Amino acid sequence: MIYKKVSKVKEEISAVGLGCWNFGGDWDGFDEQKYIDIVHAALDGGINLFDVAPVYGWNQSERILGKALKGKRDKAIIASKGGLLWDENRVTRNDLSKESLLKEIDDSLLRLQVDHIDIYQMHWPDPNVPLEETAEALNMMRKAGKIKYVGLSNFSQEDVAKMMTYTDVECQQSLYNMLERNTSTYHGIPLEYACEDEVVPNVLKWGQVFLPYSPLFQGLLTGRFSSGKYFSKDDIRNANPKFAGDAIDKYLDAADEIKKVADEIGRPMSQVALNWLRQNPAVTSIISGASSVEQLEKNIESCSWDLDEETLAKLDIITLPFTKD
């Protein structure tokens, strides 16, 4: 495993992390013991960053991660989130109010069975709550020892800079992969940042942890997609407009070209996509999911080799159109 270090965080962080969204059954299938085995294999493979959120699996992902880390807490950097709530119909809403966040942190700690969360990230901006109020809650959590570091996910860079006047911000998490370099939407939700043009230079300037999410474009960059139906009817990826109708065609065409490059160098396409991110000096840890131990091991294996300059140049030609949405 390769480890990276930024100035704002004292711990070294594994270049490949484990995203735990699928642990709650939002993606194809549910198998609690399999997910626990994946966490244990991740620790054995040198992964120390685990990214989770209450909304993943409607509280289940946090619960399973906590169960898996029982007795192994000292080996893990837990990055969870707050500020995204839901009703009985699982309709989500943003709430970064002080009252809500102070309740959320305690609920997350109980599910995770830990006394603190290492990186506590605000999942989405909440235009109805002043940043000062959110920062007040975060400062209270930090003072109480319930969190170590603050992260902002999907925030505009203007709001990140403003938040930094109220509290330290040690981490940013943003949508970033080879085919979503400066994309303006995620699952139809507008994004208020251009990742490559804005977030990437800022995390370097500010010495922050940067956690790109969806590094494999929800599986598209694994090479397993083809024309036709891709997921079961209950899979959350069906809600992604980029995978609907003709919208997916431009992504499939680009993925085919990336696959050709991967075949030329004799490497799995998924590892090419992960290394394209890992070799960016701004990227700290890649939030990569895994549906099996075997898939996890392939993700970890990506750290054993590098893309050379010639290959990077070929990939840049293919993905250059995706620097504009």
C-alpha cells in the first residue's frame, strides 16, 4: 500500500480507501458477513481509510462498519458524514443546523461503536443554515473529542473558504473520475464546483485531504458495462440520469477507448482509472467501493504499478472532452 500525507492531518492515509455505500444494500445485493470480510481484508491489505455515511443503507452501512472494526479501531481512519436526513419514504433533505448535527454525531457514534469519528464531513451544503451555525456545532464536537477533523463534501470553493474563517477544514470530498473531471451534476443534483479546475488546486494550496468519490464512475470504468440493462431494478444507479437513454452513449464510447489503452498495457481497466487518480498529487485517498474481497484485492493491486507518461498522454486525449461538462 502507498500512503499519503497532507499538512493539515497528522496521520498518513492509504492511497486507496474503502467506500462503504454498498454495505447497506443500495447497490446489487446484501450480505452482511461479506461486507465484514471485505473490511477485514482491506485492513490486511493496508487500507486505513473507510468512508461511510448514515444515509448509506439508511443507517446500515455505519452499523456494519462499526461491527467489522470491533477490536480493530486503532487501525482505521473513519470518515463519516452528517447533514443528510430522510423521512419514512426515504426522501432526503439537507440539514446542517446545530441542533440536528449534534444529534446526528451521537447517533453515528453509537452505530459505529466508537468514541470519535476521525473525519466528520458535511455531506451536502444547506442553503437554509448559515455556515457560522454549522461551524459552531462542529467546533463543539471537536472540543468534546467526538471528531478530530472537519470535512466538506460537495461544497463550492467560496463556501469552503468562508467556512475556514469559522473552523479548520482539513478535508474535501468531491466527485472526480476520468469521465467526470469538471462535471456539473451528480445523480441530477447540481454541483457548485468544477473539481479539476477549482477543488484540485485548492486542496493543494490549503494542505487538505482530498477524497475523490465515484472513482470508477459507479462501475462504468471497470469495463463491465455494455449496451442494454446494467443493474437490477432496485439498484440506486438506476437513478443516475447519465446512465439513462442516449445519455450514456458518450461515456460508453470513451470507456471503450480507455479499455483499449488498458489492454495495450496489460492492466485491468479499473486499475488504470484508479491510478489516473492516485498519481495526481492532489489526491490523498480514493474512495473505491468493493463488492467482493477479490475486487478489493484488485483495487489494492493498483498501488503496485504506475501509469507511464506515454499512457497518461493517451488517456488525457480520450478524457479531455470531459474537462467540460
